[in-house]
Amino acid sequence: MHFSLKLIVHFVLLVGRDVLSEEQCPKTVINSCDDCIKSGPFCQWCKQLNFTKPGESDTGRCETRAALQARGCKEESIVSPQNSQTVVKDLPFTTSTTANKEPVQLKPQKIQLVLRPGLRHTFQLKFKRAEDYPVDLYYLMDLSYSMKDDLQNVKNLGKALLKTLKKITSRARIGFGSFVDKTVLPFTNTSPAKLKKPCPDTENACQAAFGYRHVLSLTDNQNEFNRRVSAQLISGNLDSPEGGLDAIMQTAVCRDKIGWGNSTRLLVFTTDAGFHMAGDGKLAAILEPNDGKCHLDADLTYSKINDMDYPSVSQVAEKLAENNIQPIFAVTRNIAHVYKKLQEMIPKSEVGVLSQDSSNVVTLIENAYKSLSSNVIVNHFELPDHIKVTYTSNCQGGQSPNTRGICDNVGIGQEVTFTVTVTAEKCIGKESFLIGPLGFRERMTVVVETHCQCDCEDLPSKDHCSGKGQVTCGICSCSSGFVGQRCECNTGNTDESGLKAACRHNNSTECSGLGDCICGVCNCHASQDGRTIYGTYCECDDRSCEVDQNKLCAGKGKCDCGKCICDEDYEGSACQCRKSNDACRKGDSQTVCSGRGTCECNVCQCKDGYTLPFCEECPGCPSPCPTAAPCIECLGFSALSKNCSEQCQHIQHEMVDKVAAKKLCKEKDSENCFMVFSMKQLDGIDKYAVSIQKKKECPEPPNLAVIVGGTVAGVALIGLLLLLLIKALLYMKDLKEFRRFENEKKRAKWNTADNPLFKTATTTIQNPNFSDE
């Protein structure tokens, strides 16, 4: 019971929401029936003459149908262009195909819609899978050295692969292509020998390094497939990720060279490694983005492999969808998780896990095809700007609106229906786009145009427009020189834009959007909620003031253009306070807020800088002492103090022997003496009571004798010190020279041997007969 009640409430809310949305018509500036139709999907226009009162804006002609009828607009006078659709081409389903007759799996083939901006339109799209639908399968293989064992099995794959495809359709074809990576560093060893043979030295059968090569166009000749694939040799590169996205891009966009037909197009991508993506080319200084175009040369090799960066995943997904190609990623177990992430970004794709030598590839392809072909995903292509498309389906899981329509497990001959909802968000010219299931070549063409103009047949009425215009959709289209609801205003020397400018305040909306500009004067509207709108520019009303206790101006005043005018005994922004100054006066003082603020609601509102509760102190204000110094000198120390008292009326002074205040002011006078005084601020602004010390603090004059004597003594002392310094330097120099001489003398070695050529001048002869004894 509780669950049923919740369902009923939910249903009522949903219905109520739709009803409310249908009844809404935005309140914007409306000048004509065309403006009304463009303003919202549910806006109607009343072309009935005299529907609006004189002076009332013609904006009131634009409303929902129910609102217009409630105000007395006749049904035949309501202008409301409706959605229309025309099915241009529709063919019956065919459940099988022959060589001379293509199947019809989608209906209708073409539809034309005329839409109102913002109003949704739905139609049915039906799809039925045909029997014996042709299949093209292109086998794209990684020929890096790690895939050597897999290549041996693929060389004999043709017969088994075609046999499996023949179970599905009698019109099956297979093709082959191979890839490795870009042939530049750091992806491939660029030494001439390694470019020619990138495999290990022990490998004899090896082909030169390459990026992508198309080997065999789609054919039903299994022997040709086996022959061409058997001629393939393994190759190699440096890093683990390969250039698979380059190969997929060329396979998708080179339609004529690959030979894709009007068929289910399958791309089997086999590898044991990850893939390089957009941006990796910068490692090899390849900065040019991939252009998504075919670049196969005469040898069917990708010629721009080293000139363009790898494509991004989104580029690859876009080109695969554009060319109705469904990829099957047959990869080894170690990298299956990488390609499952890729599968999430590429719709209509499958991932299968290869065995070590790819021996299970045929079974893998068969299972993947069954999954892909039974999964119907309807999408749109070449969608113009400002067109929105969503889908729902009659199959499980497809009931909620989505940007794609999805149905799983759709068998051959089973019909599924998709509800397509198209919305034009604004007025556009005639545009077209395509809708169709991914992986199938059939497309439905949708031609869309918008109805943004009113077609009105008006009876001529000279009097209605004052003889100065004609009726268009119930309103006057005035002749040159006349404006107004009934062309009653002669613009004279001022054009219409000048009159309207007089109704705009500071270039704002004309009459604040709440009135009509009639001959340069605002005629304010009567508000639907009971407000009185007034003012030169309709800028005021009597409801926009502050509310207190759920009452406008607390019920103690009147609202005047956003400001409360309070009764005599009340005050405050919302007249919420009874007048009283008791709490705004300190002690017995009769001055409110020290004369430096106002009392509102019995609380001081101080001027900037002054603090509550009585606005006495101003902590952040500059000191008044420097400003007061001229008046202090004049009042306290000048013989003409009576004359300057007129300019210093804000200061009440007294002379004292010594100032006892904590905060003293010391300012220099004209004689360079310090005046000592204290200041106390009185009630009011710039009013002070000042105590001035009678004796100024003047500095003593300088002693010339001391200055001169000190200068002379200083010069003499400096001279003496210089002489002593010079003497000390000379002494040190002489001492140093003497010590050097002594050291050299000690190191000298004099020769003491006798000179044989030298003969002394004295000869001594000993008498042998003489004896000392």
C-alpha cells in the first residue's frame, strides 16, 4: 500500500511538472508576434484588436493559450504555429538480401520536421535485422617480433575464417594488413643495419622496419588470403607499445583501398602489446597532429608514419563510427585490461583474449560478431548546432532518455522501436542530420527547420492606427515619423530611438521593464501582485522595502521607492524601533553619541574610526598634536593671542606649570623650542580642551670656545698620530731590512784556503847553531 502511494505521488508530481512547464511563458520584452513565438515554446499571441487597454504594453498579448482565453482572447485570434512533420520517404522492411537487392533494415528513410524552438517533438524509428547481410572482415595484425608464433597460425587462417563467416552470411569477404611502429628513435633502432633487419641476429626471415602496410584488399578468395599472408615476415621495434592506432586510423579512412563495401564491417585487431597515442610523437620531435586522412602510397604503406603524431583515442572512435567499422580487439591476457578500457571509449567494440599462439582466434571472432550484431546502438551524425536529440526504446534498459538508443540481444528478423525526441533550442534555417545504428551502413535523413514567424491575416483598419499605420497581427505598424501603440506620437525632430532613450535611466531597460514608453514618457504597468509601480522610469514600488516581523516597514511606516518613511515615534531601516536616545548619552551628558555619530534604535552609529558605545575614542585616527601646534603657539605664547583665537575657536586652552596628563604632545614652535601640552577631545568633531605648559623646552646655545678648542686639539692630535704612525712604519721597515741582512750573513760560507801565488814579504831563517837553552 505504501509503495503504491509513492508511485501515485511520483506520477502526480511528474504530471504537475509538465503542466506547469506548459503553462509558463517567460516575461521578456516583446515587440511583435514573431518575438512572442521566439520567446518560449508555450507562448501564444493574441491578434485581436483592442485586446490591450490604451497605454498598456502589447507584451500582454504574449501568453499561454489558457491565460489568453481567460483574459477574453477569442480562439480564432490566437496565433500559435504548431509542430509539423512530413515523412518524405519510407520503404518496407526486407528480411533478406541478394546480390542485386540491398536489404531495408531501417524505417523511415527520411523525415522532415518543422519545430518551434524549445518544444520537443517525437517520432518512431524502427529497426529489423535482415538475414544474410554481407560481412567484411579486415584482419589487422601486429608483426613485431613477439608475435612470431602467432603469425604461423594466421598464415593458414583463411579457410577456417571464411568457413565461419559463411555460417553467418553467404556474402563474406576477408582482407589483411599489418603494423609495427614509427621507424624513428626512440620507437625503432635507426642504425641502417637495424632498420633493414630489426629482428635478433639469430632470425633469418625478417622484413625491414615499417609502420603500417595494407597487404590484401577485401576478397572472398581464401586461397589468395592464405597466399598473401604466408608471404608475410616478422619485423621488430624497440619499445613495448606499438603504433596500432596509426594502423586503425588508416584502415578506417582508406575506404577505397581497403575495399569496404555496403556491409557489416569488422576490424579484427590482434596484438600482445599496448598502443602509443596522441602526444607520444613528441618523444621523436613529431609535433604535427594526426589529420585523420588516408596517406597510403603506391606500395600501400603509410607514408606519413614519421611526419604525423599518433591519433588520439577520440579521433579513432570518431572515424570508426563515421565509417561503420566495428573493432574486435583480439589481445593476449596480459594486456586485456588495457583494451577493455579502450572498449569503454569506442562504442560497438569487443575484446577477446587470445591464446599464446592465436589458435583460438576464429572462435573469438565468431563470438565477438554475435555480440556486436545483436547489440543495436542508434546514434546521430552531423548534428547541427542548437539541435538536441535523445532516444528511448521498447527494450529492457532503454526506457530512460539517453543520447543513444540501445537494445541488446536483438535477433535476426526481430523488430525494435526507438522513440526519437528532437528539440530545436533556438531559431535556425533548414538543417539536416543522420540517424542510424552503429555498425550498419543505413541512415535515416532528418531535415529540420524552425517556425519563428507569425502568419497573420489582418483586416484593414484605418482608425485603429490613427491613419498613420497599418495593423500587423493585431498591433500597429506605424508609418515613418510616428510611434506609439496607436501611432499617436509624432516624433518630430526626434526619432523613435531618442524618445525611447528618454525612458531609460543610465542606459538601463526601458521603463525598468515595468512600463511602456509613450512619446518619451514612462507609463507604468499595474502589477499583477497588487504592487503600485511609479517613478520617472517606473523604478519604484510600494512593496520593495525592508520587512520586520513579517510586516512591511514593521507596520509603523510607509514604503517609498525602497525606503521606509517611518511614523513620528519610530525609526530604523524597517521602522522597527521606537525613537529614544537614552542609551546613546553617557552619564548626564545631553550630547548624543559624543557628537560623533547618530542614535538609531537607541544604539550609537559612530562615524568611521570611532568606537562604541558612545563614539568617544578613535584608536586608528592620526594624532591631532601636529595639526594643533600653530594654534598652541598662538594661544599660549604669542602676544597677539586674542587675534588668533578666532581661527582657533575649536580649542579651549589653559596655561599650567606642568602638564600632568599621561599622553603628552611635544611640538616645535617657530623658535625651535618644544611646546609641551595635552589634548582632550570634547563632544563634537575637532573640538579639544588643551593644557599648555608655561615653560617651553628650548635647547641651550652651543659653546664656541669648546667647539674651537676641541677642533684645534683634534687636528693636533690627528697630526701627532699620523707622525707616530709614519715613524713606526719606517722603524718597522728598517728592522725588517736589518734582520734580512743578518740572515744572509749567517748563510754565507767564506773560503779559507791559501793562495799558492801569494808570497809574504817577510822571510824567517832559523840558525841551527842557536839554541834557547
